[in-house]
Amino acid sequence: MERGKMAEAESLETAAEHERILREIESTDTACIGPTLRSVYDGEEHGRFMEKLETRIRNHDREIEKMCNFHYQGFVDSITELLKVRGEAQKLKNQVTDTNRKLQHEGKELVIAMEELKQCRLQQRNISATVDKLMLCLPVLEMYSKLRDQMKTKRHYPALKTLEHLEHTYLPQVSHYRFCKVMVDNIPKLREEIKDVSMSDLKDFLESIRKHSDKIGETAMKQAQQQRNLDNIILQQPRIGSKKKPKKDAYTIFDTEIGSTSPKSEQDSGILDVEDEEDDEEVPGAQDLVDFSPVYRCLHIYSVLGARETFENYYRKQRRKQARLVLQPPSNMHETLDGYRKYFNQIVGFFVVEDHILHTTQGLVNRAYIDELWEMALSKTIAALRTHSSYCSDPNLVLDLKNLIVLFADTLQVYGFPVNQLFDMLLEIRDQYSETLLKKWSGIFRNILDSDNYSPIPVTSEEIYKKVVGQFPFQDTELEKQPFPKKFPFSEFVPKVYNQIKEFIYACLKFSEDLHLSSTEVDDMIRKSTNLLLTRTLSSSLQNVIKRKNIGLTELVQIIINTTHLEKSCKYLEEFITNITNVLPETVHTTKLYGTTTFKDARHAAEEEIYTNLNQKIDQFLQLADYDWMTGELGNKASDYLVDLIAFLRSTFAVFTHLPGKVAQTACMSACKHLATSLMQLLLEAEVRQLTLGALQQFNLDVRECEQFARSGPVPGFQEDTLQLAFIDLRQLLHGPLFYVLYLLIKCCLLQATLKHFTFLLFHSL
């Protein structure tokens, strides 16, 4: 029973479910019926559902049929109406077709115009769009065109700025265009091109600077010279305002307003041509000669491109190479001053450029780099000067070289370079200059001594007297009182030598100028050089004259007189040096002049030469002696040769009146002793084996002539019989016991042996 109830309940539920599904099918859209049907097939009663579905379809068909039967008459009536309307519709269709044809025919031109209008509107829209795009692209194209123009005109730094704006501002706005992509691809190439071209300009600049360094240096040295001349004028005339504008300082030579981060100009590199200026005209500054813009441009370009360090290394490397070339002196530099001047100009020009670069750029060169180059330049320059100056034998060239070195040092000192080593080296050249001066003055003294007539200077008028006294410090009251014509005691070489010594002192003083030496150092230098002139050069010249073979007694006497006066003039030379150096001789460590010793030595040598010459003259006269030792005649006068010899001695000693007394006395005594000794040797010669009374008588007359000459006092100052003592041995030989024995032997004709030996035995037996 319960099973029946359960089956009935399930059947009711299934029927309700099927009813629901059918309602969904009727009310649901066909597209959504799938899930509903799926639920039927998922169940187990789809057969019963199909039956209900068939039943529901039949019901709907009956309802449709009823509805159609109900409206059939209306349908027939509608069909009838439609048939009537068809004819009218056909007429309307024909009218519409005809109207359309007419409209098409009449509107054909309008359609064409509309098509044209459509095309115009399309073109207008395209043009407007194109204009908008072009307005966006034109700045890019303009910037690119500007870039190419700047590249063409070598304005590389602005070109680089333009390239940056183009890359970062304009190209991103139109990056989707193909031409922009081409530009973007070309930007690295353009950067490299700018880099290469700017480097090429820098190379041209460096080459131009290398070629024109001497012109830059010449300009800088002219400015230093003018500034020094102006300073000297101001020192000499401190109260007088100079009408000339003062020269610029070292750094006002250049345009200091140049920015360190912007190029000076956009001009090409190079050295501008400037004509040589006169000394009294304004000398152009180095900024007027050099266009530094290639350096600035290249520096800024490499800085922007991030390659500043590469540029700095390249610039320094190239300048170091140029420095080595500049510091290499030409092989013939020592021959002319122009060789030294060009060498110095190149060095100054190099460092003026580097100094300007140092002060107008930030870090391209630094002080350490400059100092390193200067140390190298200083050592090489000093070595070159030492080598080449050693070949120089002209003191004028050495002096000009010294002045050039001082100007070179002063010029570089203005730019802040230490130049103490150059001045130390000048002290070495000073010694060489002194040697060249000594050689030059050796020739001067030699010419003076060779051309002198060794006669006292004749004076015929007061004007000539004052002229000589003006040249040589001489005072003699007695000579001044004498009437004209009169003579100075010395010859012409005295004032000439004195003036040449002063000229030598002036020449030494010239070298000491501008060396920044103290007065004491200058005084010491002059005195030492003058001492060398006196003790070596002048002394040697005097000794050469004194030792000449053809020198005469008159010349020797005059030399003694001259050296005596020159010796007295040494104190005036001391005063002369004191006046030009303002250093008193009493100052500690002041060198004294050795002129007194020099002239004394020369005088002593002349005195010895006088003694030697007198003896040689006496020997020459004695060579004329021709005694006939076997003569039987008794003579009544002295021999002719001896008379001539005595006459020569009298005239010679008469010239000795101006000599110092001791010199004349010594010469006279020496001559008499030599004469006596020579006569003794004549008598005692080995060849004299026999002699007669007549021969002894003649010899005795000759000795008496000599004694009479001694008694006559040929030279004043001898005490009585002092000069006769020179012949005492000879007189004793003739008038002593030996003479008596000889006389007896001769009378008896017993003298057969050698007279010399026999006389010797007799003399010693007594």
C-alpha cells in the first residue's frame, strides 16, 4: 500500500516537473532551450515527457486551426484589398522609377561636384594633418640644417650644443618618423666628426704655435725691455711724471676676461701677422698675436663629450715634445747673437703660451706640470749656454749675450718662473767674459807697446799739455813752470795704457749691471779682474817688450820711467773703482790692486835687461879690440875702440838722468865692472904667449881712460873713488910688483912661456 502511495507521489512529482519544463520551453528563447532539454534527458522519464510534449503540440495545433478559421474571411478580404493595391503600387513604382531617373540625370553634376568636394575635404584634412606634422618636424629639420651649417663653418662648439638640443629636445617628439631614425643613427658619427675636426684644429694650432714661438717670445721680451727702461727712467727722474703709459703686467698681456668654460672666439686658429714695431712704440701683447680659441673649443668639446682627460693628456704630451724641440739649440748658435736671441725667443714664447693657458683654463695644465717643464727647460738651457758660450772669444758678443740672458731671465721672472739658476750661471760666464777681455786687452797692450816710440811726449802748447794731463793723472810743478815746448818724462804708452785699464774696468762694470749683485760683490769682481789684467796680461806684454831682441837701451830706460809713473797711478785706479762702485777701499774683504807689484817686476826686468844690454854693447866694442902684443912702438893715446866705448857709455848714462838714482848707479857700476873684467880677460887670454913693453903701455893707456871715465862721475850719486874701485884689480895688476917683474922680464927678453900661467904664479907668489 505504501509502495503504491510512494509511486503515486513520484509520478505526481515527475508530472509537475515535466509541466514546468514545458512552460519554460514555451516561454524561453530558443537559444536558451538547451539546458532545459538537457535536464529532461538527464532524467529517466524522457519517454513520458515526449508523450506530454506531443499532447501539448496537438493542443496548440487545434488552437491555431481555430484561430485561422475564425479570421479566414478577414484574410480573404485582405487579399482582395492587396490585389487592388498592387496596380496602384505598380503605378507608384513606375512614377518613382521615372522620378529617380530624372533625379539621377539632374543630380549627376551635383554628384560630381559632391565627389570633388569630398576629395577637396579629404585633401584639406590631409593637408591640415600634414601641416600639423610638418610644424612638429620643421624645428628638427631647422636644427639639423643649423647643425650642418655650423659644421661647415667649423663652429664646432655651437654645433655640439645644437646636437645636444636636437638629440634631447626635438628628436624625441618625432621619433616615429624614418628620417628621425636616420638622424638618431648619425648623431654618434657627428659627435666623432666634431671631435676629429676640433682635434685637427688643435693640431693646426699647435703646429702654428711651434713655428711662431720666436715671434711671441720676441714680443714678450720687448715688453720686458720697455718696462725695464721705463723703470730706469722713473728711478733716474722720480719727480718727473712719465708721459708714456706704463706697460701692462704679465697677465694683462692677455685678455683675462676670457671665460674658462666658453670659447674665446669662433675664428680659425693661427698666429696673426704683426709688423715689427719700433722700440719707442707700443709693443702688441701676445693676445694680439695668438688666437687661443682652438684650444678652448677643443677643451670644451672634449669636456662635453666626457673625454677631457684624453684631451689633457694629448695636449700635454704634444707640448712636451715641442718643448724638447724648442730646447734643442742650433749647432751654430754661438756664432752670432741672433742665434742666441732666436733660441731665447722660442723658449719665452713657449712658456708665455703655457702660462696663458694655465691662467685661462681650468686644469688643462697645472702648476706642477708647468714647473716640471720649466725645470727641464732650465737645465737644458743652462747646459746649452755653457757649451756654446765656451766657444765665444769676442767679449762684445759675450757682453751682448749676458744682456740677452738677463732680459730672458727678467721676462720669465715676470711670469712667475724662478730664474736664480740663470743668474748663477751668469757668474760662470762672467769668468769667461773676463778671460776674453784679458785676451782682447792683451792685443790692445801689444799694439800700444809696439807702436810706441819710447820717447818723452813733446808738448808745444797749453792745450796739448792739458789734454795729456786729462788722460793721465800727472802733476809736476817744475814741469808746469817750464816754458813751451817741453816734454813729459813718459812716452805715449803711459796715458794709453792707463786709459785702457779704465776701459777694461768699465767693460767689467758693464757685465755686472742688472745681475742683482751688491756693490761689494761688483767691487770685488772688478778688482779681481783688474788684478788679472795687471799681473798677467799687462805684465806679460811688458815682459815681451823687454825681452825683445831688438830692444834698445833708450827703450828700456823709457820703459823704466813709464812703469814708475804707472805705478804711481795705481792709487788713482783705486779711487776710480771706488767712485764707480761706491765701496771704500777700507771696507772689510775689499780686494787690493796688485799694480804696484806688476810695475815693479817689469821695472826690475827692464833694469836687468839694461845691465845685460850694456854688457853686450861693451862686449861688442871689445870685439873690436885688436892688440898687437908684440909691437915695439910706445903709444901715447888710448885705443880707438875704447874711446868709442867710453863715448857710448857717456851718452848712454846721460839718458839715465830720468831714471831713479839707484838704477842709474847700479847700471854704471855694473858696466864698469864688466869692462874691467873683460879687459882683464883680454890680458890673460891663453893665446897671448908673448907681449912687449909697447903692448903693455897701450893697455895701460886704455885702463887709464877707463879710470878717467870713472872719475868723471858719469852718473851722479857715487861717493869719491867708488866707481874707480871697479878697475882696482886691473890697476893693481899693471902697477904692482907683478907689472915690475914683467917689465924686467920683457927688457931682458926672458918671457918665453905662456904669459897667463906665469902671471898666475907670480901673482900668487906675491
